[in-house]
Amino acid sequence: MTASRSSVTGRSSGSIGSVGSVGAVGSVGLDFDDAELEASVRDGLESVEIALLASVRSDDEFIGEVAKHLVDAGGKRFRPLLSLLAAHFGEPHSDEVTMAAVVCELTHLATLYHDDVMDEARIRRGADSANARWGNSVAILTGDFLFARASDILADLGPEAVRIQARTFERLVTGQIRETVGPKPGIDPIDHYLAVLSEKTGSLIATSAEFGARFAGVDEHGVESLRAYGEQIGVAFQISDDILDIASETGQSGKTPGTDLREGVQTLPALYALRDSSASGARLRDLIGRPLTDDVEHAEALGLLRSSEAIAQARETTLAYADSARAALSALPDVPARAALEALTDLVVVRTG
């Protein structure tokens, strides 16, 4: 697994961060070795952002305000970035690639409105969540509004795109239901959790890569390789966020460190800690087995988890998914876009320390 441990530091070209006047675009901090590819992706992200803003407009002023609430809040734009990179294995400069990337981001944003209602979240991307500001009903309906707009765009992309999106949405919903219900008796909670991540997170990121490649005219073998890459890197990225929620002192994950612990959400590091049956881990198991509303207990649990073997195990799992993602790239042509995807794989690993 040494390949995915390599550093992405020291690259000579720039990185995709804030772009122009349209907000934080593609802010995953990806460095590029190839200036031409960087410029093309940057232009592509600009086009996606403009189209994304247009897609959430409404003649009703209130609906328009709520619908663009999370667009204005920014975000990594990870899915459009992956669509654009995948498109560079073919002909990337087409309206279809741009609009397919918009569909994926709209779908992602719609799920955030719904997730925040289910989680009773108060903050999203550093701002009040839609449900905190306007109430649960408005937030749910706004998510539905964004799904409708994504479907409208899909209709112009053709029946195959509609079918792919429908199957992706089925996986998203299936993952959410399985997460809500929890693992069935006899099912390993860690296996269950990783399967949920594949459905809830990996599926849409896989489709983002597939759409970018498909609408750029990449051959079917290349499309499948990029789809496989997207699924694996999507799970790796989500696990890295789980780790950052515990290990970060600065809220790199976009949340206050330890938010999952405070809310009693058992992400992968916590699940590994709960599996530890040693006497030394008893106190940590007691703490993370329940919501931690007490600040002293929360700080204690955070400290114990940061120094536990569970964090190392979660990092190893991230590496395993990153290695699988890298393997999916091996059959693709050795072009600058492949190097950028390899750098993105490195970044997912490096960001967890």
C-alpha cells in the first residue's frame, strides 16, 4: 500500500481553490503538475458554478433564496471536480459535461437539506442550516425542489443518463434507510457502516466520474474504470472526514471537531474503538456508546479516541480504499488527468495525517 502514501507536496503548479467571483469552487486543495489541465478544469468549474446558480433560481423570491442557500455557502465541489477530471480522458469541452456535473452537485445539495432535517443539524458549512433558519418542512421541500431541477436537466441529457441517475438515487436512499435502521442481527457494524458509505457517498461520486467520462465520449472500458475509481475514492474521502472530525484541532472537516461524538454518531473510528474488548479501552467504550452532552466527558472521549489504536485502524481502512481507487486508474491512459486523479488519491490520504 506504499503507493497511496506518497506526498502531494512540492508540486510546481497551482491548486484548485477559490476561483473568480463565483465563490469557493473545487476547494479540495488539489495541486496540478500540468498547467493546461489546471486552466481547463478551473474554467470548467467556473462554468459549472454559473450553471449551478442558474439552476436554483426561481420566480418565487423565497424559494430562490432557500434553494441557493447551500450554493452560496460554498463547499468542496468534489463531485463536479471529479466529473471534469474524468472528462479529460475524452473531449471535455461540452455543455453536456458541464450540465451532468451540475446534476450531481444538485443531487448532493438536495441530500444535504434532507440530511440536516434527519440529523436535526443547526449548522451547515459554517452557516445556519436551512431547517434551523426556515424549519423542517421548508428544508425538506427545498431538497425536493433541487431534485426536480436535477431531473429537468437530466431529461435533456437523454434516457441513459436518467436511468443512471435513478439507480444512483435508489442507492442513496437505500444507504440512508440502512443507516437509519442500523445493522441487522449478526452483521458486523463495521461492514454495515462501510456498505452504507458505498451507497450514501460512493454511489454519487461514482456517477459523477461516470457522467464526466460518458459525456466526453470516453470508451466503455474507460467509463467503468473511472466509475470504479469514483466509488472507492468517495468512501475513502468520507472516512477521512470521519477521522478529521476527531483528529483535527481546526475543523478541517467543516464541522467543530468532535461533533459526531457529541451527537452520539458512531463513525468508523468509534466503531473500531467499540470493537476493542481490552480493559484499557473500557472507559472509551462507555463514553462513545452514548451522546456526550457534557463538555468534560466530551473532551475526555475526544482525547482518548485521538490516542487510540482505532484512529490508526481507520487510517489503514482509508489507505485500503485509496489503493483500490488507484488500482482502478491503472488501465487508463497515462495522461495529465490520470496524474491529477492520482494526486487526489494522495490528498485524501495525506489530509488525515
